[in-house]
Amino acid sequence: MSAQHKMDIEGLQFEWDLEKGEFLFEGEDSVLFWISSAMKTFFDTIEEVSGEESTCLVMESTGYRQGAVVGKYFENMTDISIEKIAGLITNTYASAGWGKAYIHDLDVEKYSLTVHLKDDWEYKINKAQGKKKGGIFLAAHYAGIFTGLFKTDIWYKVIQSQIEGHEYSIIQYFPQEVNVAENIHGLARRKEAEQIAKLEALVVEKTKELKELVQTISSPIIPVLEGIVVVPLLGKYDEERADELIIKTLYNLPKYKASYLVLDLTGIDQNLTAYTASMIEKLGSSSELLGIKTILVGISAQLSMEITKSDIDLDHFDFFQSLQHGIHFALEQMGRKII
């Protein structure tokens, strides 16, 4: 039994060579796929990997470019009218399982036409996918075909889609400058902008979280003994950070029933800023308005020189070299001592 088979259907040639595993349609290598299973899976995978918007653009661009190849093939056949070529194309596509396409209102002078599509392979795939909106591969495909035939840019508008419950899909075609490469690049730029926006939002979110963390662990309020609260000052303070510390400390001092506030300056940046010096003075003076005495400890020789250079008057506060000395002093003032 021969492994080669040929068939002529209304002038269209189909050939099979089982030994080589070849299927030829009109002399060209072709492939057959099951629509509702293999092709559906192919489309599902593209959308899963690329996303709906990217998939839509890929299908539209691919459909248009494939159609342009077909249109290019017929472009130089000046001995055959565009009307006849349109009929040949629709018959060829029907024989290949692309569904039925009907050309209406073809106007060569106005470069316009309307195409009705019924039971095409894209509709069948979309139906198997459970889609509510039809695909645009075939709509763009015919735009590519007639761009070649009319030798001018043709684009489309979907008037109705069979997937929406209509008997057939209706697509209108008209002259319009279109560049699918620009559409692809436009999508890439939109995707890039979306990623940048996401990254910026993430940076803002993480910066906020980090700032809140810094605020939580920076200059903690430590109740070391009854009536004595220690606040270690760390690093360099700008206006915002200084104000936050003042508000946080004054808000929490009454909760600890503090009589003495010990500000530990050991961790202060040696390059004393005006905000830091002002913060120390404001925090100490505000605490005293609440009936809480302020003690400054941990002042190094260099820091003391910096404080002297500033215009802030800290003379009304008690100073001690170490935190231990400051705490002992506060206890003595309250008539207590550590045994």
C-alpha cells in the first residue's frame, strides 16, 4: 500500500507522505492540530505566560503580518481582479478549516469592505476557552491581506462577534495608517512603565516601613527605675526626626510617671547640627514644664565644644559624664539610693 496520497478538492491540492510524516497543502508544508484541545492549550499557555493584554497584541500583530504575506503573494497578479482574488482566498481558507468568510461591500476605489466570519477556528478556540469576547487574530489577518491587495494600509473594526451570541462576526475594513511594530513597542513601553511604577511603589512602601522601624528603635524611651526615664539620642537629627522625638517623648513621659528625664548624648553624631542642639533644649525645657527635671549625660569633650559654639543655652540643666552618675544623682534628689 502506497504511503503517498493526493487529493484534489475543488482545485485545491492536499498531499500526504506517511513515510516522511509530511502533509502538504497547495504544495506547502502544513500542520494539522485539533482545535478544541491542542490549539486551545496553545492559546491558554500563551495567555498564562504573557498576560491577556500581551497575548491580544501578539495575536493581532501575528494575524496582520501573516495576512500581509498572503496579500503580498497576490499583489503582483494584475491579471486577476481583487474581487476574484478575495473569492479565491476565502475558498482556500474554508478548505483549510478556517471557517467561512463572506466578503461584502468591497469597494476597490475606497479601499473598504466588510467581512462576515462564521464558525472560524478562532471562534471555536475562544468558545472552548469559555471566552466572552472574541479574538482578533483573524480580524487583523484580513486587514493584512487587503493591505497587500489594495497596496495601502488597511485596518479594521469589529462590529459584532459570534462569541457574543451573534450568528456570525462582522468586521469592517477601511484605510488607516497602522504600524504593528509600533504597537508592540508601545506595549513594551507601557509594560516597562508599569514595572517602574510598581518598583517605585515598592520603594515608597519599603522606605515607609524602614522609616517606621527607625522611628520605633531610634531613641527609645527606657524606664530604668521608678520615676527615672532614660532616652538615648542616636546619630544625626534633621528637623523631622527631631520633632518626632520631642513629640514621642513628651507624649509618653506621663505614662511612666517620670520625675527625671535623663538624655544620654553618648550616641550623638559629633557633627552637632542646629536641629540636634535645638532639640535637646526644647525637649529639656518642655519636660520641665511637665514637672520633670532633665539631666544630660554622656557629653564628650568634642561634643561639649560643639555645644558651646551653638547659640543654645543648656546651663539650666544638670550635666554628668556617664549615665550611671546621672541616675545616681536623680535617685539622690528623690531621697533614694541603690543598695
